[in-house]
Amino acid sequence: MAAERINDLLALRSFIDEQLSGETIPSVDEVLALWEYENQSNDERDESLEAIRRGLADVEAGRVMPAREAIAELRRKHRLPDLS
């Protein structure tokens, strides 16, 4: 059913109405992320969970680098200017 709903505008509208009926109003990004999550196929959800598990295993094994270094590396790799 998830694959059928993801492109259904009426289902999206109903989903948005549900989100807006609560006490707190979520941001547009939050609503769209939740819509995407709830309408993933089981295979997509399994892939996402496995990627998270691999990332957590990397952290536990110490395969990490400081965020500043990672960002600098990505900037060099993609030929983006420094922010300094």
C-alpha cells in the first residue's frame, strides 16, 4: 500500500490534515519527512535501518573524524569554497 499512497495527492492532503489537527503544528519539513517515512516500502525501510546500523557500528569501532575535518574533506572533494 505504501507505494500506492506516496503519489496520491488526496492521501497526502488527508495526512497533512491529520498532522495539523494536533496540539503542536509541525514544520513543512517535518510533515514531508514523516510522510516519506510512513510511505516507504519495507525494502526501503530495511535499507535505511541497515545504513543506520552500519553508521553506529563505525562510531563504536572508532571509525569517525571530527565534523570540521569531514566538512573540509567534502568541500575539497566537490571543489566548494572554504567558508573562512
